[in-house]
Amino acid sequence: MRGSRRSTLTTRQARYACQIRQGESRIAKYFEDIDVGYRSLVGTWRLSAEEIIEFARVWDPQPFHIDPAAARASIFGGLVASSPHLFAIATRLFFDHEDCIQIAAMLGKDQIRLPNPTRADVVLTYDTHLCGSAPAIES
């Protein structure tokens, strides 16, 4: 912690608690409460073939997401998760993160890259790092 500002709750923190699970609350953290250099394991998620198919049937029904045989014949050579599914998993993991960091429109997430297909039976790992900060640009 740096400075005396951190020794007491900010007004915003005093008003809002982060509801993580039923019956549990934690103090919300905002961007200005986090030091540059902060790192944290947000969470992990094991992705199953069934989960890939179920999500894709509703949100991204491409053959390589919903049909294992068609997926084997595709450029991917097997079933792969859709990018909306991966973003949904990341959103859920961040919501459950113990540090209870508040987000606004996923600022900073424009740097996410998905260089390889995500296949079933892998464990996804989401970690975060605050590499810098700058004052907000007012419109």
C-alpha cells in the first residue's frame, strides 16, 4: 500500500461492497486503488467438449464448434471453442476474482489476443497485470 489514502476506505469503497457469492461481500477495488506492477492469478477453467458445443449451439453455431466430425474435417482438425465463449469464461473468472476489481466496459481488454485455437480438455489460465496507468481522457 502506498500513501495515507489507502489507510482508510475511499468514499466509493465505503458505499459499495462487492458481492462475490451469496452472503459474502468484500470491499470493491477501483483502478486508482491498484498499484502499477500488480499481478494476480484471476482463475482457471477446464473447458470440456460438451461445454464448447452447448455454448456454440446458442451463440456461435459454426460446424467446427458444434460438430466433432465436421470439426475434424475443418482447418482446425478438431473441435474448438468460439472466441465469445472464451470472453464469457474470462468475464466469469474476473467476477469471481477474490480482489473484487471493478471494471468499466472491460477497459484495457483491447489487448487480448487469441493466437491459437482453444480445444477441449485444456485448462485455461487467466492472470492479470497492471503495467501502467494514465489519467482518464474526458470527452
